[in-house]
Amino acid sequence: MNIKNICCIGAGYVGGPTMAVVAQKCPHIKVTIVDINASRIAAWNNQDLSKLPVFEPGLDKIVGEARGRNLFFSTDIDQAIDEADMIFMSVNTPTKTYGKGKGMAADLKYIELCARQIARVSKSDKIVVEKSTLPVRTASAIKNILEHTGNGVKFQILSNPEFLAEGTAVQDLLNPDRVLIGGDTTDAGQKAIQALVDVYANWVPKERILTTNVWSSELSKLTANAFLAQRVSSINALSQLCEKSGADVHEVSKAIGMDSRIGSKFLKASVGFGGSCFQKDILNLVYIAKTYGLNEVADYWEQVILMNEHQKNRFSDNIVTTLYNTVSGKKITFLGWAFKKDTNDTRESPAIQVADNLLSERAHISVYDPKVVEERIYADLDYLNTRSSEENRALLQVSNDPYTASKASHAIAVLTEWDEFKTYDWQKIYDQMQKPAFVFDGRGILDTKALEKIGFVCYKIGSGS
Ligand code: NAD
Ligand code: UDX
């Protein structure tokens, strides 16, 4: 089956970049990305490519090349579904905030709404692709919904989880370690798999396209994120032991990472992992294990989350303790609010919890992030409901310049590893701060020896010296 028309439901951090790359690499396929969020679609259609709703290095160029040629952004979901022979579901699957499984299970209401809309609108056979991260066996629920339309349309359901990381999405999509496609073992299922393999084969070497059954594919996505997050929690657990024992976690990471069985990636100690995926997907894994009665399995993975919470809290606790046990009325400057560098995404960013803890201690916070806008920062804090939004605005200011942000502050806390932080004029920052001037490097990116020479008192995560 030759795919000519693709629809992607969900124009978010995954749908947007993923489909932009498909459109760029497959000029013979018409790709339409649809969303219920009209302002998001309008932003994707913005003539000014610096105003796209998702910031990813290199994405503006790709959208600029394909948009209007074979890449379209629209709110007309019915029409895009009707025209497509392949439909990607790339909607959000957040942790449930209500009812059974609250705080753990994935909320599948957006996926189900998509499936119902596809069922209602479709007049011709279609391949439906799960691009969202979903609990294992979701495909059978989707199948049930699609097969009860009564209009004779045949659907094949594939699982094709996305492994891109934010900040490197374009590179990850252009040059993926692997593409995973799960489908039915029937003839029709295998044909559908082949149709999607053929799309990716336009730019991904065939040996990197892995096909499996649906359940393996669905579960591999949750497993990959759990393993990655587990490495971060493991090294973060050790970072505290390093601080106590005089070891240096950066040296330990290097030493163990050179063992080819361990590998060097994902061993960077930090103030904690953030992002929309790790916590949500592990909680989901824990929930699934519990529903099968596998309590030991659930407890094992839950520990990855608990360690991450601990890491964020101990970072803010350390700031309070070091600043003579009180930060009340003191100004603390945050460098970075995004959950990692090179993205404007702040979902589950460790900065949010660290700020909330310090604001509860009545600190005054001043934030500078190169890409995160002011209203996002306030929305993140307001969402926690710890205090009124007026109080949040009174206690926390957002600045668009790092030197203004750090003026007269008692301490600087590095929450995101943006490269530009390394090249600031730190003498200038020091000169305008209260003394003693403290730096808390939650990402281990600064040259603390040089800062100490200037006069700063430095704390670097995982550094015991
Ligand atoms: P997102 O919130 O940025 O985007 C989802 C979009 O879907 C939103 O714009 C929303 O308006 C839209 N939407 C929801 N219901 C809809 C409906 N019924 N019809 C049309 N549009 C609808 O989310 P995201 O970060 O792109 O994540 C999407 C999925 O991909 C999630 O399951 C996530 O776990 C997974 N994922 C995310 C990443 C990542 O780095 N963000 C990586 C891999 C996988
Ligand atoms: C992750 C997965 O990497 C990706 O494959 C999946 O598709 C989505 O979830 P993402 O959350 O975008 O991607 O970024 P990632 O690079 O994995 O970083 C997640 C968090 O872990 C960030 O807060 C990052 O700063 C932190 N991290 C990562 C560390 O603290 N140390 C590390 O060594 C690596």
C-alpha cells in the first residue's frame, strides 16, 4: 500500500516536529497536522518562523521548506481524517488527575476522543498509528472503538512510539537510533507495517527500522523511558554520597561510563530530571504493574521517582541551610527555568519545585531563562496552587537579562544547563551581588574553581571537594 496522504492529530512537541520531518523527507506525501487548539495551529502557520509554538534547533528551517508545499497545519480535523490513508494520533496522554488511577495512570480521554472521531468520519479504509505514548494493550481498546462504527470501513492499528528528546528533536528524527513499529501478525497487519516502513525508509536505513508485535512496541516505549530515568536517578543518588565522602560525581560518571557495558550517556548528575515524559511514563508503568498485582515490580520502578523528588528537595534544602538557615526576604536568582537546555518546554521542570520550596521559605526569586516566557513561569507556579497567583507575582520576578536578574541577589542557582551561562562575565555578576555571594550549580556546568577565585562561595551538585 502506497501512502499518499497522512493526517496527524495533535500539533504538539511530538506531532509538529515529527510530521515536519516526514513532510520534508517525503515530498510525495501530503501531510496535514490538525489540532483542536486554534491558537497553536495559528502559531504553526505564523509567517515569522521564529514564532513557531515549539522551539527546536533546526525546526524553523524544515517547516519553512515544507509548509505550503506538502505540509499543512489546520483545525479542520474531519476533513484531514477523511482525506488520509494513514492517521497518526499524537495527542497528549497526561497523568490522570481524577478518579481511578489518579496521580498514576495515563489519562486516555484524548486518545479515545480521537478514535471516536476517526470512527465517525472515516468513509475509506485507514491505518491508524499510535504515536502518543500509551499503556500496553491500548491498541485493543482503540480497535474496539474503531470496529464498532457499523459502516464497513477497515482499520489497521499500528504502534509507532516516538523516541525523540526535546532540544535535539530534529537531529533525533533525521538520524534515529531506531524506528519501532508494532502491528498485527495477520496478513493485513503486516501490510500496514510495511506501508509505514516504506514511509520511514525514505530517510532511515532499513536495518534501523524494527518491527514487532503491537504489545512489545507499546511496552518498549515505557521501558525505554524508565531505563533512561533510572540512570539519572542512580547517578543522582550517588551524587549525594559523593558530596558526603569527598568523591566527585563527574569523575565517578566518567570512570564508570568508560565501561562499555555501562556506557557514558545519561550519567549526568543534576538537580533532578524533568520533562513531560519520564515521571508520567514511570508512574504509568508502576500503575500497570500494580493492576497485574506485581507489587514488587511497581515498588522497584517507583523508587526512581522518589529519588528524583528527593534530589529536587535536597537542592532547595541545601540553599536554605547554606544561607544561614533562612532565605526569608533574600533574593535568589534562578538561571534557567526550562527542564533542559535548547527547549522552551517547562513541563515537570525541576526549577518549578525548587522555586516553590524556596517561595514557601519566603525567598524572593528572580528568574532568567533564554527561551521561557514570563506567563509560562507564572502559569507553572499557579498550577501548583501552593499560594495565590498575586503572591507568586509578588515574590517572583522574571527578567530578560541575566545581569539584571542577578543584581543585589544573595545567591545564584543554576537550574538548566544552557550553554550561555558558562560564558557570562561572572566578575560583573559578583560585583553587583550581596556578599558572601553564593552559587548553587544544579547542573554541574560552571567552572567553580574560577568562580571561587573571583570570590564566590560555590556548591556544585555531586562535588565533595
Ligand atoms: P502536547 O501537549 O505538546 O501536544 C498534544 C496536542 O494534542 C495538543 O496541542 C492538544 O491540543 C492536541 N489534542 C488533544 N486532544 C485532541 C483531539 N481530540 N483532537 C485534536 N487535537 C487534540 O504533547 P506532546 O509533548 O506532543 O506529546 C504527545 C504524546 O507523545 C504524548 O503521549 C507523549 O507522552 C508522547 N511523547 C512525547 C515526547 C516529548 O518529548 N514531548 C517524546 C516522545 C513521546
Ligand atoms: C525523554 C527521552 O530521552 C526520549 O527518548 C523520549 O522520547 C521523551 O523523554 P526528554 O524528556 O525530551 O526525552 O529529554 P531527556 O534528554 O531525556 O532529559 C530528560 C531529563 O533528564 C531532563 O530534565 C534532563 O536534564 C535530565 N537528565 C538527562 C539528567 O539530569 N542527566 C542526564 O544524564 C540526562
